[in-house]
Amino acid sequence: MRYATGVTILKIAHIGNPVLRQRSRELSREELALPATQAFIDDLVETMRAANGAGIAAPQVEHPIRVCVVHVQKNARYPYMPDIPLTIMVNPVLTPLTSETFQNYEGCLSVPNLRGLVDRFTRVELAYWDRHGAETKTTLRGLSAGVFQHECDHLDGKLFVDRVHDTTSLTTWADFEQFHKAAFVEQMTALVAREGG
Ligand code: ZN
């Protein structure tokens, strides 16, 4: 769908599409500066917003380059999640700052109607270029750290289902609401209070 502003909502690849299973390639600063790449980043952000995603990675729209975006603002899919400002990451490198993990009930725009429990580090450092190629470094905690780990996984061809150890945690979204949400939100509220994110 192309809007008058020139932004396009891109088609999201679903699990089974090989593009989700390959390692995406790094971008050079020259390629990043191209108008086509900048327009693609705008499209990626709008595609995430249109799908109510907390984040999206370029391979999810069949573009296997190392670009991903995160934005959480009163998210309808994840109402318990703290807000995260729009973050556009190019060639991100993620480093855990602790061996401590928490269990996150994740979902994914590329895995329709499924959620499952995944271990994520509670604190990570993320080094990346912003959309203009400027080097940036940030520390993320708690649930917010989980979102960035999920998006960076996409760039290496990994989906959250690969990290689900306890397959009895797998649930549809409706059944998550009915059977798992209350306990999970309680745990996440405690995590966010403790970690500040
Ligand atoms: Zn995903």
C-alpha cells in the first residue's frame, strides 16, 4: 500500500520463508546513505507501526540487510511493556552485560498467532550505527533488553521459537490472554520495577 507521503507498507515474511533463516549482510555507510536505503528504513518503520509490532527487522520484509527498528509506545500487542523511543539500528552488535536471564513470553510478526517463553539476558549493551551512520552505544535492561535481543536474532536467521525450551509454554494469542497473561504481567511488572526497563 503506497500512501501520498511515499511510504509503503511492506509484506511481512512468515516462518517457513528461507529469508528468515539466513544471516543478513552488513551495510556500508555508502549504501546506508543512498536515498533508496533511507526510503526503505521509513517503510520498515511504517510497516512495524501498521502491524502494531514492538520491533521489526529487515529480513522480515524479505530484505536481508542488518537493519532493525524498535518502538514501543502504549503497544496494543504488548500493553505491559515500558515505552521505548523509536530506535533505528544499522549493523547492531549486542553484548550481554550479565549472565542473569528472565523468561519472556514472546511473539513475532513472522510467526502468526503463537507465543512462547524464551530466556533473555536482563542487561545488554548495544552498539550500532544510527540511520545516518553515526556510531551509537546504549545499555538496555529488563523487558526492553528482551525486545532488542529478539530483533537482533532476526539478523542472524534466528526466530524466537528456536529459543523456546519448554514447548508446553507455546500458546495462541487468545489462549495467552486467557491462561497466561495475568501471571506473566505480574512477573514483568516486578522485573520492570527492579531493572527500570
Ligand atoms: Zn520477530
